[in-house]
Amino acid sequence: ACFSAPLPPAPTPHTTAGRPMGASPRFAAAASPSVQAGDGPKPWRRLAVGLGGLCAAAAIVVAGAGGRRGRRRYVAGRAAELGSAAAFVGGGAPTIFGGLAGAQPASAVGKLSRKRDPLARAAAVAQPAGTSAVDGAGLSDLFGRYQQPLAALRQAGAASLDGRDELELLRFVLEHRGNHVAAAQNLEVVSKWRHGAGKHIIDAAARTIATAPNGIAWDNAHFLASAPHIEKIGKYVTPAQFVIVPLRNGDLCSCIRASEIDEKAMMDEVSVDEWVEHFLFMREIGSHVADALSKEHGRLVRFHNINDFGGVRGMPDERFRNALSKSSELSTKLYPGLAGMTIVINMPSLMRMMGSFLVPLFPGATKSTMKFAKQPIDYVPDMSDVLSEPTKSRFISDIEAILA
């Protein structure tokens, strides 16, 4: 068990009162038209890809001009790293920047509604960009600070509350920076998904939590074993490449080393929709764990993403990038206020150099959710090592230092 202390009971999964359970496919497509991910790369992603491509091309030219074969091989390898970084940034994949979506600004609809609603406009002004404005604040302080938007959300979103408690509603309000109109619209989308296209995921997660041997405490083995399509995904994504680690303050960290995943072989067997279902199932469980830990610790618990660049050498499979991008965008809509920081570790030197040029070009809200490790964390040959001592304490201390 990641935590030995008893936790409050898990929140009751949302169900539709009086509605028959139905017989939807066990793990049918997770997305519905109302929550489809956006199409096409953002302008800053196109710029990232373009600059990355130019850097890679320049490196290859330098390699060709060099007279020594070893030098050409070295520079060609660094060019591959640059190209890979550009591809990941351009795709917006959560393997590298999965936490970005979790702290994005309110939607365009939300921005327009603030012009018409003085309460939403005032709350939006009071809430700075990024997660730093609420991270570290106690729940009682946040409930007091957002008392008016919460009350307004309860009224505006009354038809979609589904029995949610104040903490769950607080995440909607924070995601939309106090704009209760945008939060109510998001609440409606989430309610429709939970009772419709996503109901089989919600029900499966509820069964998994109910049978967890350690209660609501995070349990990598039990939760992953129950995840949809694990019989296929589990061949390629194992604890050696992916684990979830709790920090001392209760925050959860999703740690992934993408370079060790044979994504091409996996995507030959796993569809994009299957990957999305797998991802959203884990987010559903994670949301229950995060809320329980928030109540235990008295602070808003977040779900951070740690992306280990160690071993990155080539372009990722396009289908995998699409699957990751789609699941990240959907999880932002369906689990607002849950995502925390994106932490990038073990970046090769030339990738760090490229990042120093590209990161200043990112939108302000994006930059505020990113952290880069200044020193390598090269003592973790297998990601599962961070679940046991002595590596666990050292790794957690290093991540907490990066977040500080």
C-alpha cells in the first residue's frame, strides 16, 4: 500500500437516479461528440515542430560536414533527439507534456461569459494563471475564497450536480478560474458523459475501488490489473515504464518512461479508443483517490505528470501521439481541476537547449504548469524501483525539490 493511514470512504460514484443500468459494451468507445478532443495542432505547437526540425536539419548538415565518422554518428544521434522532442511537443502528447491541459485557461465561451457576468469577472481577476495560486492553500481557505462562485455554480448547474460534494465542485470552479458560467457548462458535459458514453468506465472503476484490498489508497497493482484492455496494453506498458507514486503531501505523480515502450507494436494491437478508455479509467480512480487524500490532508491534491526523457532517440509513433493527445484533452474536460504540474526529467543536453528557446514561446498558462529538472535523475533503471526503498525516498525528495 502506498499509504498505511486509513482514509475517508471513497465518494460514491455518480449514477443516474431511477435509470436502469443498461447493457452497454463493457469497454466501448469512451468519447462522445460533446467531449471530443480538438482538431489540429495549436500554432505554438506548429512553431515548436518547425524550430525543432530546423535544429535537427542544422545538426545533420554539421554532421555531414565533419570529417570524422564518429562525429557524424554523434551529431546524427543528437539530431534524432531534437526531432523526437519536436514531435512530442508538436503533438501535445501527455507522455511528455500531459499535465499541460490540466491548468489551461477557461474556454472561449467562458471568457465571453465573464464579460457579461460581474461575479465571474471578479473571480477570474482574483485567480492568477497556473496552479500556484491554489497549490499550498488549505481547503478551508479555498472554500472561503470561492464561496460566491461555488454558490452560483450550484444554482446554474443544478440539473447536473449528480450529488457532487463541495470539493468536487471546487475543482470545476478552479479549472475555470471562478467563472461559474463556464464551470456549469463543463459540469453539464461531464454529467452527460458519465451517464452516457462513459458510464461503463465509471461503473468499472466503482467496482475496482469497492474490491481494492487497501481501500481508497493508491494501489498500482490492483488498479492497473482491473483497467480496460490491460490484456493488450499490459504487454507493452508495465511497471518498468509506468507507475503512479504518492508524494508526502498527498499529491499523486504519474511517472512514465516513453522511450522503453514499443509504441508501434502496441498501436498495431491497441486502438486509439481503447487507449483512451484505459487512460480515463485510471483518471476516474485517480480522481476518487485525490479527493479522499484532499480531505485527509486538508489541501487540494493534484495529479502531476513526470515524463522521463531518458533514452529518447527517435520519432514516436504518430498513432501513439494521437492517442495520448486525445486522452489528455478529454481528461481535462472530464476531470477538471485535477491535473497539476508537468515535470520533465532526464532531458538530453541538446533537447534542453532546444527547450530553452521554445519554452519562452509557450502561452503563459502553459509555462506556469511546467517544471524541468536541472540535474539528471539517473539512479532509476526501472520505474518500479521508485515504489520501494531506498530509491523511493530519494526520488520523492528530488521531485518535491523540483516542485518547490
